[in-house]
Amino acid sequence: MVDRTEMLRELGLTPIWRLRARAVAPVVRDAAVAEDAAPKSVREAAPPGDERLRRIATLEWREFASDVSACTACALCRTRNKAVPGVGDVRAQWLFVGEAPGAEEDAKGEPFVGQAGRLLDNMLAALGMKRGENVYIANVLKCRPPGNRTPEPLEVESCRPYLDRQIELIRPALIIALGKSAATTLLNVDATIASLRGRLHRYRGVPLLVTYHPAYLLRNLPDKAKAWEDLCLARATMQRLTTA
């Protein structure tokens, strides 16, 4: 059985952090006014078509970030501060995928910053790794949903081609889905984290493991021991994948 004190020390979680309150998006009381204020190109935006999908499928790294920043495929383009394409080693064996940027990520244009980002960095350190070295970090959504709400289906489907292209460019050996939303989106299932973690899945042919989102772990101390078990499984899985 995992010793909780030892596990917390390995992850650098002593003393325990407290998650800051999330910012709440302002309420728009008059939908018609909001509609009139939006750019016409945004109001008329439709689900991604074949031409857009073909363009994204051929993107190279030198143009990837600028294409994401110019995207208007869903309404998030008018509420974001900065798009958050992803960060890290473009030849990484490890790909960590979360749900969507939060307020701090939206401000900086980088995924997993702030308290959740520091916890993810500690998780990586526990595996003998660090951000930017054999690790790439991304989200399913590249723009922050207002108020950190759950992504809507159109937003996910509009953004998924970018993640698929990142996977094709990186060719990771293993994907780690961080949190229920990322896991159920990538695996196209309606299931709990408990039912998904602890076993190997696949996304677009790439092995995938599921664990808790760092922001969730900051609020739920008992599940940090389970996250440590997931990290140990991930390390053992990577060893098998890279030595087979």
C-alpha cells in the first residue's frame, strides 16, 4: 500500500496547497445585444468543414500556433484573451492532455500554470522528468470557456482537429489524459475516472492512460494516493513501450 506521507513528499505537496477561487464570467442579460456586439464572422461560424480540416491536417509546427490563434470556428474566439496551443518538446514520448485553459492559462497563453501547473510539474518530477524535456502538454480545447465551464460539444469538435494534428506531429509513445472531461472526450465514453484509470486505452492508435486532473487533486487529498498509483503505472507502461 502506498504510504500517503511519502507520496505527498514525492509530489512536493507539503504543505497542502489551496485552490484559489475561480473567476466567474459576467452574465449577459440581453442575448440580442450580445449577438449584435459579436463580429459577423463569429455569429455565422459553422462547424469545421472539409477545407478547414484539410488545412489543419497539413499544419507544421512553424504555423501551428498562429493558426490556432486565428481560429474562429466557435464562439470562444470572442471571449478568450489568448489561445493556448500547447507547450513542450515536439518530439516527446509523453503527451499530457487536459480539458481546457483556465484564467491564468488564458492570460499567459501557456497550459497548466498557477497552482495546478505547479502540481503537474511536481508529478513530472516524481517521474524524473520536467516540463519541456521529453514532455508535451496540451488541452482538448485551445481557448478558455467563460467561467471555466464545461466545454460544449461544438467547441470540442471544433478544436479536436488541432489536438489530432499535434498527436500526428509529436508521435508520442504514451498519452496521459488528465481528468474526467479529457478522458471521456478522447475515449468517447460516458464513464467515471474510477472505471477508466488503472488500465491501458488507445486514442488514434496511441496508448493512453487516465488519471486525475491536478486542479481536482488540489481539492481532494485522498485521491492523491490514487494519482501516485497512476504515475507508477504510467512509468511502468512507458518502460514496456520503449523497450519492447
